[in-house]
Amino acid sequence: MTRVGIKRILAWLVIIIVVIVLANLVLGWLARRGPVQHVTVTTEQFQHGRYLTDAADCAACHTRPGGAPFAGGFPLETPFGTIHGTNITPDPDHGIGRYTSEEFFHALTRGEARDGHQLYPAMPYASYRTMSRADSDAIYAYLMNLPAVAQPNRKNDVHFPANIRTALHGWNLLFAGREIPPASSGASAQWKRGQYLVDVLGHCGECHTPRGALGQLKLDRTMTGNADLGRYAAPDITPAGLAARGWDAAMLREYLATGMSKRAVASDEMLTVVGLSTSRLSDEDLIAMTTYLLGDKAPAPKAIAMNARIGEGPAQRSYFNLCAGCHGNDGQGVPNVAVSLRENSSLREADPHNLVVAILDGLPVHDFPGIARMQDMPGFADDLDDAQVAALATWLRQRFGGQSEAVTEAAVRDLRQSRTKH
Ligand code: HEC
Ligand code: HEC
Ligand code: HEC
């Protein structure tokens, strides 16, 4: 063969390869695009879908504060880096406009995105795993009838090796299919409904269950609390943990409905859960949730003796100088001004984490539509040093919380140093 002949054959080969590669790209792109979906709903179906979307708290991660509803961009800080909730409005290019209801169900229950990539478990598909197809379809129908928002998704900042999405298949094999053991015992219809609302839709264990080194939930310690979360620790909400801090069903229901109760006020991440999700649920469902949290046979809430005899000393003086004006001389609180500290749950946790954070950082105004407003509480990080905060926290826990163990200066120092990180 002549040299010219070989050159011609090579040129053709190159052209054929280029055509095949381009065709593949175009076909893949077309497949990924797929047809835009349209879903029609009745008013009742729309409302039912909205209710379930609230119960599953999709907005918490898919709506940026101040951003368009469900248009994404909410940053979730994880030990593996920052992952952003995506746009789940019906926009065909940036949102879920091309998802079929089947593909949507797979994203929710298996973490498979429509274009085939595996989602990070920051999307709680391990909890949604047993969501019913009917509920998924109802949520889908609701979201698909919201205004489409053409907002591009934000890039994630996940570090190596967690940024290799294929590795997530291994994670799924190990952890995603596991059954969540019940947090309490029971068999009533209410208890079962509560289990579905708490463990599946409400995915409460994603925060209240401690996690292992690979970010998996430690299911042998389900709902026993997680101090390694955000600024606040998620307390133990097992029946035993709740009863030890004096919770009964009525107080829990009030807390989930309003974010306030005789036992505690919700702050930080829990305030978001209450605001976007539990405060919007029916009484019937809230009763089901508390039935499940405490079990069909709820343990008696523990009563504690207020210790009025301790006192006299620098910690008591801090209390009277800085706190009593709002919380009262006897910690009794002032209606619509400040909560009662007597028997308050945050003074009764084994770990003083949340009490120390409240003293250092203060609390923002607590504001829900239709509910009495609670003013804000200033932080005292600049007024009190570590030893003073530790002494005050120890005094409060003994005086109003029935806890005798001293809070250490080291614990306060750690929480002061981690202040800026959140
Ligand atoms: C705790 C936070 C969190 C909650 C709650 C949550 N999501 Fe997500 N979701 C995410 C994150 C983060 C991603 C993106 C994960 C990634 O990039 O791998 C995601 C991804 C998705 C996707 C894939 C979108 C795409 O870009 O292809 C869908 C669909 C979705 N979520 C729907 C929902 C719905 C519906 C709910 C409520 C039933 C919900 N999510 C609740 C965090 C959450
Ligand atoms: C995004 C994380 C997160 C999720 C999801 C979450 N919680 Fe919480 N929860 C917290 C944090 C943090 C606190 C502590 C807040 C505080 O002390 O004000 C808390 C506090 C609580 C308390 C008060 C405990 C006490 O003694 O003060 C209850 C009860 C509770 N959560 C129940 C639930 C239920 C039920 C669900 C599911 C519907 C849920 N939580 C989902 C983070 C979360
Ligand atoms: C200006 C009034 C004010 C002062 C001063 C004040 N607080 Fe508060 N405190 C509040 C309010 C209001 C809340 C409830 C905030 C909310 O609704 O989220 C609160 C909440 C708390 C909580 C959380 C209770 C719960 O149920 O979770 C603790 C603990 C607490 N205060 C302790 C203190 C201590 C200790 C001091 C003094 C160092 C202090 N407060 C000073 C107004 C005040």
C-alpha cells in the first residue's frame, strides 16, 4: 500500500472515532434531558402533598434562608465537607422538572439521582428508605406544581476521598439498607403511625442518633443523643432519657407544636425542625409522635427536688446580677419574657453542653406565627470567664436541675473556642 493510502485510512479512522464519541455524548445528553414532566393535582392532593412535605421537612435542606422555596443552595456542614441541598422545584434544567414519579421515588428511598449519580447520605435516604410509594408520589405531585425557579445548583466542597461518588455504593451496601430499630416499645396503631412519622418522614434519628467514623448512624444506640452536630447537641430522646429529664406526653406535644414548653424551648437546628415541620402537623399526628417517643407504656417523668439550700457565693451572685432580672429570683421565669429554669431540661442533661452554649451565646428571638413571642437572651461570653461560667452552670444544675456533678472549666473552654466555627 502506498503512504498516501495509509494516511487516508488513518484519517477515516479518526473521523469515525470522533463521530462515535460525539454521538455518544449527544445521546447521553438527550437521555439525561428526557421529556419535561407535567403533573395535574386536585386541591386536596396538593394540600395532602404539602402536609407530607412538611412532615418530611424537605424545606430544611432544600430552601436557603431568604431564598426561593425549594430552590436549593442550603449549605449542610458535614465532617466530610460542605454539601448543598439541590433545587427541587419543577425547573427542567436546574430542578426536578424531568424526574418521573418513579425516578423521584428512587432518589428519596435509595439516593439515586435521575442522571444516575449517587447522592450523598446528607440527603436522608437511609431514613426515607421505607417511605411509602403513595407518600412519595404525593410529595412529588405537590413539588411539581410549585413555581419553577431557574436557580443553578451550588458546587459542593467535599474533600478526598469522600468526593468519589462511586465509593458511596460501598457505603450503601454497608449502611443504607439497615432497618432502624424502634426507639421504644409499643404495638398500638398510634405507636405505629408515630414510628413512621418519627423514623421515616421526620428522620429525627439523623440528628438524635450518634454517628460512626464513616458518618453512619449507630443504630444500636438509636436516639441516645449526638453531641457532634452543630453548635447545640441533640439530646437523648429515648423514653428513659426523656423521663429522666422530666418530660411527659403533654409537654412533648406542646414542645413539638410550638417550640416552647415547661421543660424547654427549642433553639438552633431544633427550632428549624419545629418551625418548618412539627408545628405544622395535626394534633393527631403529634399525639402519635409522642406515643412513639415515649412508648405505649410511657415511663413516669422523674421528679427532682429543688435544692434551695445551696447558694451564697460568686455563682449565686452571677445569677442574681445577670440572670434573675429575666428568669426570676427563684428561676420561675416571667410569662412572655423568659422561660422558667426550674426543672428545665437543659439543666438536667448529663452533658452540660447545651446549657453552657446558651450562657455563652445567648438565644435569638423566638418567633412563630400565631404564638406568643419570647424575647431574645443576650450572650455572656464577654462578661464571664471560663471559671465563672463553669461555676454558674454548676450552681444552676444543683439549684434547679437536680444534677450534682460539677461542670468543668475545660468543658467551657472547648465550647468557647468552637464558637466561631459555627
Ligand atoms: C437533611 C437534609 C435533607 C433533607 C431533609 C432532604 N434532602 Fe433532598 N437532598 C439533600 C442534599 C444535600 C442533596 C444533594 C446531595 C448530593 O449532592 O449528593 C439532596 C438531593 C435531593 C434530590 C436529588 C436532586 C437532583 O439534583 O437530582 C431530590 C429529588 C431530593 N433531594 C428531594 C428531597 C425531598 C422530596 C425531601 C423531603 C421528602 C428531601 N429531599 C429532604 C438534603 C436533604
Ligand atoms: C437537624 C437536626 C435535628 C433534627 C432533624 C431533629 N432534632 Fe430534635 N433537637 C436537635 C437539637 C440540636 C436539639 C437541642 C436544642 C435545644 O436544646 O434547644 C433538639 C432537641 C429536641 C428535643 C428537646 C429535648 C430536651 O430535653 O430539651 C426534643 C423532644 C426533640 N429534639 C425531638 C425531635 C423530634 C421528635 C424530631 C423529629 C421530628 C427531631 N427532634 C428532629 C436537633 C434535631
Ligand atoms: C434579657 C432577659 C434574659 C437574661 C438577662 C437571661 N436570660 Fe436566659 N433566656 C431568656 C429568654 C427570653 C429565653 C428563651 C429564649 C427562646 O425563646 O429561645 C432564655 C432561655 C434560657 C435558657 C434555655 C432554656 C431552655 O428552655 O432551653 C437558659 C439555660 C438560660 N436562659 C439561662 C440563663 C442564664 C444562666 C442567664 C444569666 C447568665 C440568663 N439566662 C440571662 C431571657 C434572658
